[in-house]
Amino acid sequence: MDENRLFDHWGNALLLSLQLEQTSHEITQSLEELASLVESLGARVADRIIQNRSQIHPAYYFGTGKLSQIKEVILQKDADAVIVDASLSPKQTRNIEQKFNRPVLDRTQVILEIFARNARTRESKLQIELAQAEFLLPRLAGLWKHLDRERGGIGVSRGGGEKQIENDRQYLRRRISRLREEIKRIERERDTQKKRRVQCLNVSLVGYTNAGKSTVMNRLTDSDVLVENRLFATLDSTTRLMEEDFRPKILLSDTVGFIKNLPHELVAAFRSTLGTIGDADLLLQVIDSSSDFEDHIDTTNQVLKQMEADCIPVIKVFNKIDRVPFAQLQIMRKLNPDAVFISALNEGIQELRASIGSFFERRMETMTIRLDYQHSQNISDIYQYSRVDSIDYQEEGILMTLTSLPGNLSRLRHHLTPSVQEVMG
């Protein structure tokens, strides 16, 4: 079975949406986003059609009368694919394809395809393949029905289509099992790397796709993470050293962008990559100031809650302020007094850097220890876990005043006992 058969080559797409309880603005905004997703695949948007309906048709999603009108538009616009701004059931997809005689993709499939094209590392490629396989498994019925039609007649044995479907199911189940095992192996390697970084402060960039997280990453770490003006340009978690002189060291991680109605298959598949968010001491929520950012903030918060990461402290970073009128920007500043406002390419990076440092400084504690000379080799560990504010070589031992997060000081007490003695001031 061709593993990439989920997607055919199509260039002229008709976008469809069903307005139920959403407002017209919400529907229009979602279709605009879908159009950007489709165009990022290199396709053109032939037209957009919205049906206002009280409920979803169980078999066709849209009303049967509307389907006839849509079919006329397909012929008029010469559309070679239909994209539905929703998640369709396998039955609905098959029925609509039969009506239109065109490939029908839903929002989930479009996002899966974008992820598949943008995956760079082995881990992200495995995660995408897993998400695609899990998406395809319940949708196999219908892909091979033509074999039974060509075979003709009615027999007691299973038809060619049914046999092929069962073969494909077995193949996909085996493939899914192997992919999960391979991803678990990579996760174990990641846990090993995580243990080496336990003494560091971890900051993760989160936010809506195309908000400018990678540009912020590059400016804060003087690195060269891929930056492109398109949705989901970054899929792989990238970690860089942010502050060499700050103690403990600060590590900054860039992660995949969020999007409204992010398919649950992708959230599940990328849970290991997104694990850097759950391990963070601080989240920088990067927001595109020139966009409909309130909706983007809500979407980001929903995904963080889904990941059980909504308890981690957040600094809001309003990016691209150079695209916002001055009066509007002033209002935004007053409504978000604790946020940092930047244009990642032009201004505000030093202020953001200072805000991150201040965040950790406010949470740090100080303790004084005396390290005996017999264990002086432990000084390197002390410098890794903390900032050494003062050091005095006395006859009884090395007197050191340390500042760090409470967790790091607890680790030092645990690892260095009995070579150190805490001195109460």
C-alpha cells in the first residue's frame, strides 16, 4: 500500500464551511486561516462557500440541497479538490466524494499534509507518519471498493476490496506499533538529555503558528533557527543556550506553533516534542500584535490546558508591534501592563531578556555553605547549579554564598551532603 496515498496532487481547491452556532466573523476568520493553510501547500483557492444550517447532516455533513449547488460551483470554477473546514467522519468523506467525484479533504488532513512536508528531523517525521497512519486506519473502507465493483457478482467469499482493506488494516496496525516503539526509544534518549540539563533554567516559547517564535529564538540566543513566513515552518523542538553568564544557565526552547482546532492526532503524536513545554520553568507566549490575537491567546491557553501545562508561569510577548498603529498599541500596553512589547527584528529584545532575568531573580533564594577542602572538586557542580555571590577560603573550609532557585539549592544539599555544611546567617 502506498503510504502517501492520503493526498493526491491538486491545485484548485474549493473551500466549504458550515455555520452552526458560530458568528459570521468566526466562520470568515476560520476560512481565512484554512485558505492560508491550503495556499502554503501550493494550491489556489477557487472559491469559498458557507452554508447556514441548524445541525450537521449525519451522512453528508452539508444539506443535500446545498450539495447540488456546490457541485455546480465545482464545475464552474474547475475545482479539482474540495476542502471542508471541519473534521469529517469517514462516512461523510466517502459520501461527499461520491457526490462531487472529487477528492475531499477536511481540515485535519490539510494540517497533516503541511506537517508531513515540513518535518525535518527523524523524530518529527516518525510522529507525522504515526498521526497519518492513525488517521487513515478507520478510513480504509471505500479505498478499495472498486475491486469489488470490477469483480462483479455475488459470492460467498470476500471480495477483492474487502480482502485488500483487511490487508491494509493489518499493515497499518503493525506500522503503528513499530512507530510507537521507535518514538518511545527517542523519548528515552530525550529523558537522558533532560537529566543533564536539570541544573539549568528552562524557558519555552509557545504561541500561535507564525507569531514569530523562531525569530525571537534567534535574537535571544544568537542562533540561526529556520525562519519562514508561513504556517508551521517549525515542527521540531530546538533548544539553545540563552544566557552563558547567568547562573544557573538559561536554556530556551522553540516548539511547534498552535492553531485553532489542532487535530487531536497531532497533539498526541507531538506530545514528546511538546514535552519541553511541560518541563519549562517559564513560558514565553509570543503573540502576533497585528493579528486577531485575543482568539490566538485563547487557542494557546486551551492547548496548554490540554497538555496540563497551564500552571506554568507565563510572560506574554507581543511581537510585530511595528505593524500596529500607535494609538492601538498604547491601548494594548495599558490592557497588558505585565507583558513585553517587541518587534523581534527591530526593538525590545533587551527588555525581554531583562524580564526573563528578573522573573528568575525574584524566585531565587540565597544560602551560605562551607565546603571542606577534601571535596573541593565539587565546586564545578556548585557553579553549574547556582550563582556564587561570594567565596572565602578559610582554614575550616571554603565559605560560599550561593543564589539559585529553591529546587536547585535542594539538589545541592542532597548531592553534596556530607561534604558541605550549611551556615546559618
